[in-house]
Amino acid sequence: MDIEFNQPCQVGNELAYIEDAIARGKTSGNGFYTEQCHDFFSNRYGFSKCLLTTSCTDALEMCALLLDIQPGDEIIAPSFTFVSTVNAFVIHGAKVVFADSEASHPNIDAQGIEELITDKTKAIVVVHYAGMACDMDEILSVAQKHDVPVIEDAAQGIDAYYKEQPLGSLGSLATFSFHETKNISSGEGGMLVINEPKYQHRSNLIWEKGTNRTDFKRGLVDKYEWVDKGSSFLPSEFNAAYLYGQLECVDQIQDKRVTIWNHYYNKLEELEQKGFISRPIMPSYATQNGHLFYVLCRSKEERSELIAYLYDKSIRAVFHYLPLHLSEYYKSKHDGRSLPNAKRFADRLLRLPLYYDLTSDQQDKVISAIYDFYGQVEE
Ligand SMILES: *Cc1c(COP(=O)(O)O)cnc(C)c1O
């Protein structure tokens, strides 16, 4: 049987809650289960305000609307990320000033941000790759010095911490993803966290299609009308119900994923010692949340051979991210700086299968196939 790269899981009351949402007679957005999810995040992580969205991409677009991004504005973002991190701003006319990765980690090179700031910079968007925190003290202090808001793309960052503070609680705004490929999922789904009080009221208007429906529901205004820009960012109660079923099992899901991650890490040590691959280097201020496990191959060619070798054994492993500054869409718009670390991670990084239902037999099959590829015997 094939070992897929990813497989969505169903672990708790997801289906019962969808039936209950139907029984409650409200299946559009912002109902009972949406509120349950918001409360879950406030209680567990202390987020002061959350809004579920249809995707992380949409949550990022809400950020662009909240910051009132205009043509000619600049945002700073890593090149080594998923396209949504920057596309949300680009569709509003922003120019992306791409930053390199750290030498030892795919995350944005925090020391390199300050020299990219200009008087047009409207936001610094950082991505916690693999759920491992960026160097937030450094990033926040540069941002504060230049009075630029920080947005955390925490799509991969659920239940992960920076110096004991949950990811998503550090920037002015933060976004999460509940896409099928993430730890906690509702098929498609996302969330915006609004930490900075000055954005909180407007976030509801943008969320509710530019209307003051939330104020109206709370009895704060006597009519419900068009007051701002906005769009349809609310997920249905079906999605929220499924998501809530998953959130109730977050510890169970996280324990399993972290166990799988640690097993890869420990078992592949010998191949690292022999110089064939490198394992992830975890910054001391970060935790890992079992989102994704990667190894770095010695070259792009060797990585392609390893992918093909695993594929022949019915194991699906995938590389991650073509750097955005070299992409078909953006290469002619990029300012020409070379970003060697982003390029190196893009060329050499290989992600291994990691999902809740991956069995230990399957995982051991993946590990021994990698040993076989390098002509080594696992000890
Ligand atoms: C998955 C992901 C996204 C997009 O999430 P969607 O919910 O699919 O829109 C954005 N940024 C990063 C870093 C991601 O990993």
C-alpha cells in the first residue's frame, strides 16, 4: 500500500457536530460553532480577538485591508514561503521586498530586515516555517523602532511557542490555516488573530462584507448597513463544527504528530553523522509542533534521485517552495538581490510523510528506504 505524503484525519466529534449545526437551524457563518472555536483559542492561547475565515489566504487578505494597503506600498516577507503570504498584499498593489532565510533555518533572516525598510514599508510579514518560531525579539524590536506592524503568518504554527508565548500572539495581526495539510483542519479554513486593539473593531466590518452587522447584533447600532470595504470571509458553520471537533482533540493530535517527528529525528541521526543529510536545526527560543519534518539533501540532484527512489517504493515525499523571488510571476518584479539561503533550502529540502494516521510500520518503512538509498544499514 502506498504511503501518502499527507492524509486528513477525523478523530473526535467532527461529524456529530456537523449534524448538530444542521439541527440548530443555522448553517451560515458566525453561529454557535464559530463562537466555540473563537472561545477555544481565547481560552487556550489567550488571543484577545479571533475571527475564523475561509482560509489563511483570506485572513492574510483581511490583513491587507486592515492596513489599507495601496499601490506602491511595500511589504517585507521571506522568499521561502507559500505564495499566499505575499499574494494577499500583491492583489492590493503592494510591492514585495523579499528577505532571505537564516543560514541555519528556513525562517526569515531577522538581522537582515532593517536594511530593507524604507518609508514605504507598510508591514513585515514573517512565517513560522514548520511551526518553528522566527526570531521574534529581534523582529519586533526592529519593527517598533521603525513603527511598522508585524504580521505573523502562523499557518503552520498552531500550538507552538516562542519563549513560552504562543505563536499568533506576538504580531499586531496573525493568521492560521486549517487547510487539509495542516495539523488541525476543516478541509479549507483559517483564522485571523487581532492582537493590536486599534484593528479590532474594523476587523469585524471587513469580516462581515463591509457591514456593521456585528454591531447591530450586539444592539450597538439601530440599523445594519454598508460602512467599509469587506468581503465574504466567514466560513460556514459546517466548517466551524468540523474544526471544533478537531480542536477538542488538539492534545491527542499534537502528541501523535510530535512523536512521529521525534522518531524521524532520532532515527535519521546516523545518516547525518555520516554526512549524507542534515536534520532540522531548532532555534533555542522555538518549540516544534510536529507540523512537518524535513531533511536537507547534499544537492538538488541528489534530492530528485531520493524522491524518485522513494516514489518507486510507493512512498511520497515532496520538496517545499520554489523561492518566490525566482518565480515566474515575480522574478521580473524582484529587485535582483540574490537570496542564497532561500535558494539553498528550496533546492535541498525534502519533506517526509507526516500525518496523524501514519503507522509506526509505515514510518519505519520510510526510514529504512532512506537508509537503503544511501547504501547504509540502519542500526
Ligand atoms: C498553508 C499555508 C498558507 C495558506 O493557507 P490556506 O488556508 O490554504 O489559505 C499560507 N501560508 C503558509 C506559510 C502556509 O503554510
